[in-house]
Amino acid sequence: MEQIRTFIAIDIEVSQKIKDLITELKQTGINAKIVDTKNMHLTLKFLGDTDKNLVDQIESAIQESVKEIDPFDIKLKNVGVFPNTNYIKVLWIGIQDKGTLKDAAKEIDERLNKIGFKKERREFSAHLTIARVKSAKNKEKLIQLIDRYNNMEFQKIKVKKIILKKSVLTPQGPIYTNLKEIKIGE
């Protein structure tokens, strides 16, 4: 039984505004691991170590979850942190839509539970991770940057597919491979 590390995501084509945010973020001198723009995605569900033989079943579960949904728009807007500004671990850009994303994530979670994956304990919170903060170094500069970019609309995206991805962790960062691409509404 070969195991692969997997997750379900929507790829994000990074706009110039996001690239500008990242450039300014690097200039703050914070101690953070910034997500490579070619790896930016919106995670719908992290599956973790997965039996390679389940890939087709996962694909079917995702297809069933999104077959009644039409392609939909999302807006990347606002900047925030997890868990809070006193103890910053993750810098993110918010995702806004009309609820389709949350409904799809919930449906995927339900269907994957039937084939053995644990249901999410927390409610789905759509966000695009920009950086993982490692220490409080230059935290005030980071908070000023967040304030400057808050309420900014970074881009709009038409979501047409959901992707099952394989993740291989390396010292240089993760390497993602698309295993299955599921078109929405088919």
C-alpha cells in the first residue's frame, strides 16, 4: 500500500497586486517562509498521507460533489493573519464568494468521509496563504503592511476546476503535482 501526501485545491494565477504585496513583505525583514507564487492555491481539503489506490475514488467523490455547481467567481480581497496580530503564524489573503466555495468544501468533506477520510473539525475558512511567520522579528512592520493592504481587492477568478494534488516535501519547499483535474459542473 503506497502512501502519497495529497490535498484538494483550486490553483490561483497570481496577480501583479499579490506580487507587489510579496515584494513589500520581503522588504519588511520579517522571519517568514513566503509561499512561492507558482505554488499558490486555495486548499479545499488537506488529505495527508493517502493510499495511492484511493485516487480514483477521491476523484469520483469530488466529481459527485461539484457536478451540480456551475463555474463560479471568487474575489481575493483583504489581508489578515492566523491566529491573531498578537501571535502571527500565517499571513493570508481573504477569499469572497457567494457561498459556493464553502458548500463545495462541505460536500467534498462529506463524500470523502464515506471513503475513510476524517471530517474537518473546524468550519471551512477560505483563504490564500501568503507566508508562514516563524518569529516576531519586525512584527510592527508586518502589521503596518497588513493595515496598508487591508480592504484591497487583489483579483477576481473564475473557478472552473478543482484539483487533487500530490505534495512532496523537500528542503527547498514543497513540490506539487496535479493528479486529477475535475471540471466543475460536469
